[in-house]
Amino acid sequence: MKVLITGGAGFIGFHLANYLANHEYDVTILDNFERQSKEPDLNEEVIKNNIALIEGDVTLSETFDKLDNDYDQIYHLAAINGTANFYKIPDRVLKVGVLGTINILDWFVKCKKGKLLFSSSSEAYSGALKLLGKRFPIPTPEEVPLVVDNPKNVRWSYGASKLLGEVAMHSYAKAYSLKDFVIIRYHNIYGPRMGYDHVVPQFIRRIVKKENPFVIYGGNETRSFCYIDNALKATKLVMESPKTNGQTIHIGRSDDEIKIADLAKKLFKIVGVNPALDIRPAPEGSSKRRCPDTTKLRNLGFTAKIDLDYGLSKCYEWYKDKF
């Protein structure tokens, strides 16, 4: 099986490349490798698993001239993630998300082979959640309307780029009669090497630094976290099932919704500390609750094996010395 992963040096892409290579797939990573200088472990994994690397910028159409045209599976994961980036570099976030997806679709329709998976995000639901309020369904099915409630809020640079990416997938499918594609929406995937701008590594850093009182913005907000190993198994399953062609499917967990304050308490217990909590209002534009309906994923035969306590322990072990 010949596989291409855009954004393969990122969090999910890195783990996915190794997961598929361990299943003896022929894996190629397309990435600009900005992250590599901070996390040189990529080279070690490439050598171990014989993963091919192609350096390129997905926002440039000529990047795709470097690629073969006979991949069996194409995972389009390239994006700039991290809430801080949505506010600091919204132009770059939007450019990678929108142009990168258009460019890979232009290339894909010429290949006439393979199946394309586009990774969207739970961020796409932020506007509907705010507008519908208590009427917003949780767990959330894939059919909930996607809306941008406030284009002035540059946090939408990421969520709107995912929304436009989904529209692009269906638009190209209509224009070119594409059938071999699937859209997934990741919901709070976490694990080692996920960067430093997400809630789990941020909490670990502050625990290691002995912060007390421990400040939490939006402590009563809830999320349903899915450990990376669970997400990899689900992603591969969705890609390889013919039942998913043309579908949109959540990847996450519907059975593990937890308040952010309680997430911190779980980490306190793992580390063996007990600081006082200082709960403050959530940032503007942040979602009150997120929990996906994963019925479609379960109907494919997927079961999450790794629970939150184990996943947080693995994250702490990986991150603690880095702080």
C-alpha cells in the first residue's frame, strides 16, 4: 500500500506515518518541516521505519509536481493548529488551510487513483454551538449545520478554513464525479508530541513549574478527549472502509466528556500534587461543551481501547522533562 501524508511531521501526521509504516505500508511525508528544528525525533523515526520525506509548501501548487501520481491512500492533514496561532498568525493559518486543500484537490483529480481523506475539526462547530445555545445537540452528530457566527473573531481562521475545506471536497466531488474521498472531524486528539499550545501540555508545564494557585480559564467547559493511539486506529479504519466514501465521520470519543477543571485534577493525581484552583472566565469564542456523536465510527466496528487516565499518564511521562 502506497501512502501520502501531508503535514506528516505534525502531531497526528507523525504518529500516523509511523503507525502505517509499522503495518508495512510504503509511507511518504509531505511537509515544510518547520517543526523539525524543535522536535528532531522525526529523523530517528524516518530512519527506523524507512519513511520517505518530501519538503514542500502545500500553499504552492508547484509543490505537488514533486509527487508521484499512484498513491493508494492520501491523508491530507496539513494545517497550522494551536489556539495561540489562530490569533497570532491568522493569515498563515487560513492560507495553509484553504489553499493547501484546493491545491491537493487540483492534483488529486489529475491522479485518477487512490482515496483522499481530509481532516476537518470540531472547531467547525463553534459558531453553531454559540448560536443554538441549549438547543445545540450533545453528543453532536455530523449533520449539525456549520456556521461562522463572527468573522471578526480571528479564531475562525482555523475553523473556517476547515469548513471551506469540506465545501471544497464536495465541490470537487460534484465537478469531477469523485467518489473515493472521506472527511473526518477530529475531536480533541491528544498525546505525546502534540506541541505546547494545547491544554494537556500546558497543564503539565504549569504543574512541573509548581504553579499555585493553579489558574484555569473556563474550568467548567467540557471536552471529550481521545488519545492518539485510538485516533490512529480509527483514522485507518475510516480510510480503508468502502462504506465511508463520500461521508463525514467524527473521530473522537463520546463516552469521556469531562470538565477542564476535572482534567486538571486528574493530572494533579497522576503527578501527586494538590494546588488550589483559581477558575476564571473562558476566552472569547471558546465553546462551552464539545462531545461528538461517534455512532458512525462505532458502526464501522471501532472501539476505543485507551482511557483518559492512561493517556494522561503517557503524556506526563513524555512532557515532564521537556519543561
